[in-house]
Amino acid sequence: MIVKHLDDILNTTADVDAEGWTSRRLIYKDAGMGYSVNDTIIKPGAELEMHYKNHLETVYCIEGAGEITDLASGVTHPIRVGTIYALNQHDHHVLRANKGTHMRMVCVFNPPLTGQEVHDATGAYALAQ
């Protein structure tokens, strides 16, 4: 059984801060679960273009508000507490947090992240070796 608290993650190497977001890697590849779980904060006013070519992701909003734009279709969807979305086709997208508020998201990745990833120039994470 794996039991952790967010306090166990903060200020460790599993607490990853980057431009526009901070991600606390709660469960990652080493846990052997076949997926990873992150507690991610999208910073107020951030606009992040991402394209997970190597991963599928499901995201559930637990704080804040913003929007996600599917760059293939141009359709923008509002995000607020209780919204869930799945990038089930490696969707190229832009995620935006509203100005003045952050978005806090629970993110599940398959295959699992190693815990140290940062986005590359295309907005993707490399596939773990």
C-alpha cells in the first residue's frame, strides 16, 4: 500500500516548478501502478501550449477556473471546479488559467511519468526509459 500526504512532496524533487505551472508528483512510475497522478497548479493568467505525443492524460479541476482550446478544431471549452477532460487522442491544446486566479488540477498520465519531467519545446514529455 502506498500512502502519502501532499506535505511529503512539497520542497522535494517531486515538487516541480516551471514557467506557468507547479506540479506535485504524487504517484509516478516507480510506484508500479501503470499510471501517474499529479496535483498541478496552473498559475494565474498562464497560457500553456502542450502536446503530449507520448502520453494520454485525464485532468479534473478542483480549484479555480480557465479554459482549454483544442488546436486541431479551434474549439474552446470553459474549465471550472468539477470539470474533467481527457486528452484521449494526444490532443494538441492550449490551457489557460483566468487572470487573478489559479487552476488546481488532478492529472493522471498513462504511461506514467517518472516524476522529473518538464515540457520540451513542443509541449510534450519524453517517454520514460
